[in-house]
Amino acid sequence: QIHFVLLVSRQGKVRLTKWYSPYTQKERSKVIRELSGVILNRGPKLCNFVEWRGYKVVYKRYASLYFCMCIDAEDNELEVLEIIHHYVEILDRYFGSVCELDLIFNFHKAYYILDELLIAGEIQESSKKTVARIISAQDQMVEAAKEEAGSISYIIAQAS
Amino acid sequence: MNSIFSGTRLRDMIRSIRACKTAAEERGVVRKECADIRASINENDPHDRHRNLAKLMFIHMLGYPTHFGQMECLKLIASPGFPEKRIGYLGLMLLLDERQEVLMLVTNSLKQDLNHTNQYVVGLALCALGNICSAEMARDLAPEVERLIQFRDPNIRKKAALCSTRIVRKVPDLAENFINAASSLLKEKHHGVLITGVQLCYELCTINDEALEYFRKKCTEGLIKTLRDITNSAYQPEYDVAGITDPFLHIRLLKLLRVLGHGDADASDLMTDILAQVATKTESNKNAGNAVLYECVETIMAIEDTSSLRVLAINILGRFLSNRDNNIRYVALNMLMKAIAFDDQAVQRHRVTILECVKDPDASIRKRALELVSLLVNENNVKQLTKELIDYLEISDEDFKEDLSAKICSIVEKFSPEKIWYIDQMLKVLSEAGKLVKDDVWHALIVVISNASELHGYTVRALYKAVLTYSEQETLVRVAIWCIGEYGDLLVNNVGMLGIEDPITVTESDAVDVVEDAITRHNSDMTTKAMALVALLKLSSRFPSISERIKDIIVKQKGSLLLEMQQRAIEFNSIVDRHKNIRSSLVERMPVLDEATFNVRRAGSLPASVSTMAKPSVSIPNGVAAAPLVDLLDLGSDDIMAAPSSSGADFLQDLLGVDLGSSSAQSGASPGPKAGADLLMDILSIGTPSPAQNNTSSVDLLSTAGINNNPSNALDTLSSPAPPHIATSASAGGMFDLLDGLSPSPSKEATNGPAYPPIVAYESSTLKIEFTFSKPSGNPQETNVQATFINLSPDTFTDFIFQAAVPKFLQLHLDPASSNTLPASGNITQNLRVTNSQHGKKSLVMRMRIGYKLNGKDVLEEGQINNFPRGL
């Protein structure tokens, strides 16, 4: 089971956090501090796993961002690397060659996509196409609602 | 649309935060934004909510408090529109966690959304529930989720399946409700639904035996077929990852087959073929393929014996181990640890490669490899492996030395074929990493040295040589000083030369130099200095010719800033000066330290006070300790030989002043009985033993029978010697043995581990709380506490809740109480698990608060619990 997902920039800035196991707000910031210290300081070419408090943290760097997932000691680390890559590929298709700035200004989108990929710390969908389809269906609903609201408020504004 | 309202847009806020050059500047921007958001929340305009929450989420990620936005999430979730709900649920998952009570308020909205006509709204609710639901919410909403597993749209079915996984994790009792629905998912073709369905089945199998039986009977063959189909399937672009069709599905299927095959030969038989196929046919040049292979190996090793498959598995691990990819090597080391269980020989074949991994630049790999090596050690290869590890210790990174030296020590201790080898290896470790070695390791070394009388001369000479080179290794210095103090005469006279030794010339003054060096070096710590002082006292008698010089060194310490040193220096000086007649008997060589007792003590299963009781029954057979016991009773005796009645480790600590907590001012309060130290102090102050001590010991003598008949009473005195008993508990221990000889009773109590008396943690006019204690075997830091709450009033308490807080060195885990309603004169129980990271140093302490409703009124009671038994 994945206990949490963490996206940290090379400067140690948090870009996304998702918690599937209960951590208080205080514990969360402690975890982030501790782990980014360990992971950012690991050299290149080392393995992508860090043992930490009886758990394992699988991380992978994509450009300036570190994607980290914390799993149980007996879970399959290699698979988690694939899950991370799967997520990155979906982000990449959604944003069109994604970069850190996309994830900063559209952080909520990154969360929405993650929610279509993982629930309860388990993988939900192995097809990138399906995830993209479901996300775009929901985006369209938001757009439609916006237009509708826009036109109503426009009418109200005109009337008054 | 938002632009016509007040406040900045989300994008602008992010820009201005990113433009900040200093942390203070950023705080300023965030503070202002938060103030605006609060104001906007107070105006309660629904149009701003969406944007406010988005901003708060960003601020939250930066680490600022955002609790004031929690209610906004609930409002957004309750609004009718999809965009509001979408951001509301996202905020809920980010800003709240399952332990916050606000979360309960969302249950109703969730229930409505789970029944919503729009499937995407249902999806949002399922996702939120699956990610953060608490046990109560799980119970409330389980029927809804169960129904949704059969929903027409696959997107909802897969979400409902994972949501159910969370529900059964939170409330295992609900597992059986999901068995049928879960098995229906296994027939699906949609990969998402299949993956989540298999996951749900796996979860159910691990928590519910009925479910396991059910799936094993009904689904094993179907799952095997599914696995075969995807393994053999043609290229499917949608699911292909590096040539493997849906590795995620592969892995989940293999995982479920693992639990079905484990412990069931028939099911294991059925899956042999497909496992062999996966193990041989899967491409291993990409990570995805290796992930599948790795899972397959794990399944092969877990199911019932099919030895041909295991050969395959071991071969795969061998290939992994020689892979150049660090990730693959890491998982290989991990799996080989499990493989040792059924094929030690096969793993031994890779010993050389594994040893190489111990020297890897990657800390994660080193750590795994070291764990694995320590499992590979046996009587036959211990010498060779230890040599390799020690050679590497000399050149390894500083930050790895601690782990490495600890492992070497434990290997050497466990498998040492002979004492001289053990001593040699330990000296090498202490020379290389003496700064990093834990106390119990060098204590153990001293105990072994003390027991190896034929090696005393050899050891002290070896230590002398080592300490000249490695004087910065604290624990090496300590052991060397101790040995020089004890066996200094053997050092200078080359007594007991072994054939392998070269004779060395050490003068008395050379030996004293080493000790003086340790006491004057500014970075020696207090323990080392104190040990050096004792060694000097001993040498003053062993080396009469230079006793004046030794005296000078002692006298200098009278000016020490450390109270302990000052006091010891004054005492020792007075021994040297005024009590020459008793000096030589006072500083006689230490009697052989009792190994058995030390090992028991070290295992940590016994608190200090118990071992004093248990020890004589252990050591009487060797006839060493019996005689001195007489002296212990005769408290006025000037003979320091009385000290051995304290256990080996106590003895060490007391005489060497290692336990610096026991300076005279504190000794009254310190928990361990310090027979040796007390005696020493008695001698030094030349005071006659206080009558009180004589009295109490005779009282104990008289009441011995009573104690024997009443074990709980005896345990009371054993486990929690109140300060006034300190002197007596030690002598009472002596009594026992003198009176009972080899009576098994005390030793039996000792081997069973200590029991702790229950306590009344709290009592008021209406409520009484009792704690009972137990220790789980294996972890001395952990204590299980069962709290019993007893209602003393004539009315029922409802909404009963017990909260507790502990200081930082403790960790507290509270299980749910057996009920939250406490009937008149009834009771409920609740289990607590406390982990004491300062076990042996600090006692437990706890603050608590109890809340309940009595006749409709809220009652709050608070208290602090200080009366925990010692040693928990």
C-alpha cells in the first residue's frame, strides 16, 4: 500500500502531497522535511529506494522534480517505480510535455489526475487513455458550468 | 467570472508568492492573502469559495496553517454544482485527515453524492471516501459502496472496489459483506475494474479466513486463466509497458495467487505451470519486466513446495544480483534474505557478490547487504566473513562504521569459536570504531576477558599496544584502562606469554602513562576519566615503587570540576594515604564476573533490581559468590569482597563508577541497589553501618517466609524498590540464598521475566481507573497497558472518552475502548501501547483527560499518572 505521495522540487519546495494513511499536520511537515533532506542529498546513479522508519520510499527524479512514494517494507519497489512513471506519462500527455511550472500553477489538476490513478494508496487504472478520458470529461463539465454561470451573471448584470 | 469580485486571482497569488526573495517576504504575502480569505469567508459569498479554497490549498502546501478553511470544503461539497464539489472534495482530502472531527460532518453529503445521478459526482465521493474515511464513516457508508461495486459504469465499479479496500482495512468485521461483490469483479474484462477487484480480493483474503477459503475454492482457476491470458496476449498499445501487457495487473494477480497458494498444496499445484511460464518468458531487460519477475519470485517462494520452481526463482535472483542496475541488485538482496529460509546453500553460493555489495557506494544497498551477510554467517564461515568485514571497516565511510561495527560485534559474539579469537576481533573493531561502539558491547568484552584467566596477560598486552596507536577510540581506551588496572602486573612482567606473542618491554611507569593520558586528555569523557581513576587506585597497590607518582595524579583530580571525579579523588587519596593496611585487600583483582547474569541482564529482560535477586541462585554452583554473601550480611566488614553479591554488570558499574548517576548525593534515589558502592562508601566514611540498615535487613530475614508465600508481594519488592528499600533489597537477595540454598523460586521468577503490579491510575468520587501491565516478548521498550474504567457512581456515563498525552520520549498508541457507555458500577476496558525510547533510564508518565456525560451534563476529569511501576 502506498502511504503517501510527495512531489518535491530540487530546491526542496513541496509541489504536491497526498496522504493515504493518517498523519497529523505536524507529522506531515516533519515527514516532508526529513525525507526531502535524505532524498535530495542522494547522489545520482544510486538506487531509487530509501529505507525510512521501517518503510521504503521509492523516488525518481524527472527534470527538476522528485516524485516520491512511501510503501510498506514488503511491497514491490520496482512496481512503484512503474506507477510513478505511469503518473508522469499521464501528466505529460495532459499538459503536453509537462514542466514544473505547469504543476505549480495547475497544482489542482495534478491532484485530479492523481485521484484518477490512485485511491486508498492502490492503483486504480492501468490505461493512460482511460484516465485522460475521464479527466477531460470532468474538465468539460467544469467548463460548461462556468459558461452557464457566466451567461447568467451576464444577464443579471445587464438587467440591473 | 471571478474577476468581477474582490481579491486576487489564484494565478496572481502564486506569482506574487514565487516572486518573493526571502522567507519573511513570503510570510508577508501569505499573511495578507490569508487575511483576505478569512474576510471573504466571513462575508459568506458563495462565488468566492471556489477560489478561496484553491488558494488555501496552495498555501497549505507551503506549510502554513489553513484550518480556518476546513468548513469551506464542507460548504463546497454541499453545493449543487460539479465544479464546486470537485474542488471541495479535493480540499477535504488535502486539508483534513481522518482524525479530525469536522470530517464526521461530511458523512451526510457523501451519502447523498454516492446516490447522485451524475456518475462523476459519485466518483468524487468514492474517491474522497476511499482516501480519508475513518472507521465510523466506513461503517455508515459501507452499504452504499457495496451497491456501487455493481454499478453500470466501470469507472464507478473500480472506484467502489478500492473504496471497499479502505473500508475493510478500517473495519475488518465488514469483510464478509464484500466477498460476493468482490468475486463478481474477477470476471471483468475492463483492466481497471479487474485490477481493483483483484486488489479487493487480496485485501479480503488477508483479513478474513472465510474469504480466503472462498476465493481459493471458487476463483483460483479463473485467476490462473486470467493471468495466462494477459501473459500470452498479443500487443495491446493501451496497456503495453516495455513489451509487457499491463504489468500492474500481472503483479496484482501474482500477489493474490500468492495468498491463495500459501499453505495449500492443491492450489499451489494448480498455479505451477503459469508461474513457471511467467518466470521463464518475462523479458528482463526493462524495469517493468523485472517488477513482474520480482513479484513472481516472491509468489514462488511463498506457495507450497515445488522445488523445481524454486530453483528457477533462485536463478532469477542470482541474475538480479549480478545486474548492473542498482535497483535490481537492491531487490535481489532483499529477496535473498527470504530465500535463505528454504535454500541456504544456494544463497551461500553468492556470498562473494553479497560481500561486495556491503562495500557499495549506495547506502541503501550496503544496508541490505549487511543484513543479508549477517544471516549468512555460520560456525564454518564466521572467521572468513568477519575478516572481510573488519578489513572493510578500516576503509569504510565514517557514517557506515556504526552499523557495520555493530553487526560485526553481534556476529563475533554469536559465533565466536574461541575466546582468544573473540578478544582479537573485538580489539580490532574497537581500534577502528571504538567511538561508535555501544556500551553493552564493551561491557560484554570486559566480562569475557574477566572469565578468560589464561588470556589476561595476553589481552592486557594487546590492549596496551592498541591504545598507543588508537588513543582516540574512547571505548578501546576504557577497556584498556580497566585491564591495566586489573592486570597491570601481568603487563609489566610479561606473565602468561602465549606462543604467538612477541615479548614487549613495558615499565610500570609506561603503564601509568597510558592511564594518566586518559585522565588528562581533554576530550576523554567522564566515564573514561572515572575508570582511569579507579585503575590508578588499583595500580597504586600493584606498583608500590611508583605509588608516589600515582598519588600525585590522583591528588590533582581533587581540583576537578566534575563532582564525581573530585569526590572519588578525595576518597581514593585517603585510601592511599591513611588506610594502607586495608588498601591491598581493597584493590584486589576483581572476582570473575558472572557471564550468565550479564547476558540475562543485557538481554534487557530484567530490571536491575530483579537481577540482584536472581543472580546468587545462578552463581552459587560455581562457588565463587557464596562466600562473600556472608560479608554482605556483616555490613560492618571492611572487606570489599562483599561487592560480588551484586551482579556482574552492577559490579562493573558500581566499582568502576561507570554509572555516574550514582554519586553519593543521588545514590539514595537511584533505582538500582548499589551494594558495592554503598559498601565502599561505608568503608570510606569509616562510618559504622547505620542501625536502620541492620534493622531492615533483619526484618527482611524474618519476613522471608512471608515473601515466599506471597509471590505478588515478592514481585512488588522486586520490581519497584522504593528508595528506603535500596539497601535491603540487595541484602534480602543474599538472605534468600543463604536460607534457601538452591531453591528454584527466585530464579524461576527471573526467567519468566518481570511482572508488574497493577496500579490505580486515577480515582475520583465517581470514577476509578486501573492499569494492568504486560510486556510483549522481544521488545523491552514496549508495554501493553490495559486500562479498566470503573464507574463508582449510581448513574450511567455516556459518550465516555479517555485521552492521554505522554512526553516526547514515549510513544502512545490507543486502541478503541470496549464501549463508550459505562453503566453504573460497571466497567469498560481500553488497551494502550506505550513505547519507551528511554527504557531503563526514564519511567513512564502520562497525563490524561476523561470526558463523559452524566445525567446529560458534560463532565471532564483530568489527572497525571506518576505511579507507574519502575522499569517499564
